[in-house]
Amino acid sequence: MTPRSTPATQSDFVALSREDLPVDPTAMARYLVGKVLVHDLPEGRVSGRIVEMEAYPLGDSTSHAFRGRRADNGSMFLAPGHAYVKLTYGVSYMLNISAEAEGVGAGVLIRALEPLEGIEIMRARRPRSTPRDLARGPGRLTLALGIGPPHDGVDLCAGRGLWLASLAAEVNGTLAPTRVGITTRIGLTRETHRLLRFYAAGSPFVSGPRHLLSA
């Protein structure tokens, strides 16, 4: 999908309900490719189409929930559709989403967005970035959209604040469904062979080496 020539408006989106979300990390990661992440900030709305997701299912040794529930990962054990915001490598916050039944720890990671609304707000937060790179990567997108520790545990299905949506054009059938590619995860040292990274095929906003997108 090529960059939009005009910004999205509120009528372009249909809020996702919890019932819309698959209760399984792998299925949810695939489902969310092509959906929209929206953040209503005091200075205005920012939003982006999700073009890259990673799944961290049950039994995955790279998952933050692998060793059980702790004080710092409790949001992963909430009902599907809650935000789990984690500082990684002491540098960047990353936005994950709880993806199993309540009480079961597993999640998905949003890796990249195609900016739709509030691009000037994003540029103010990431002034040295090109439009393509504003939200191309999990740490970049949280910075661009103003997401951090206060959003840990937020219900992304509430339709306000920080929330998930579908493009109305996909819902009503005037836009073709997003074509989803599958490949291995990146940025890990274990379980790197697993095909648990999902992306919008052909999108220039997907992160990582381009040659890995052929899987």
C-alpha cells in the first residue's frame, strides 16, 4: 500500500470490540495487520495503520510472560485487547497487546505503523525522521504517538484515548482486505526460526531488512 495522499478522519474508523479479537496470539497478530492504532492526545489525534505485528504465544521462551506473572508484566494476563507497555533495553518503550484469555499470559507486539493522522505531531516528537520512518519500528512508533508507562494496562477496545479500530472502507467492502505476509521474527536471540511475524505485503513502512520479507 502506498502512502495516503490525504489524512484519515474519524469517520474512516470503526472501533474494535473485544469480541472482534481472536483469543490467540498468532491469530491476533495476523488479524491486526491492516487495522488502525489511534491515540487522542491533548494536542490532537494521531493514528496509523498497523503494517507489522509479532506474536509471542504460550510456551514461547522469548515472551515476557514465560516465567509467570510478576509485578511488571501483569497487563499481559488481562483480557484480550489490553496494552502492555514495556521498556526494552533501557531505551525504548514497546506497545504489546494481551492476547489470551484473562489470567493467561501471552501477547502480540506492534512493530510498525503507516502514519495516517497527526503527522505534524509525530514529526514534532521525531523531528529528524523521514515520513517513512516516523513509526517504522516498535520504539519509534511509541515515541511518535506519545505512548509510554501511563498506558500500561489501558483497554484498547474502549474506543477512546488509546484504541484500536478498523478502516471503515475495509469494513464496508470498498477497500480490498490487506494482503498479509508471514516471516520469522527479528531482534531476538532465541526461537528465531518461528514464523510469527506478520506484515502488510508491499508496504514501505514495514521495519527490518527487506530480504526477510520473502518468507
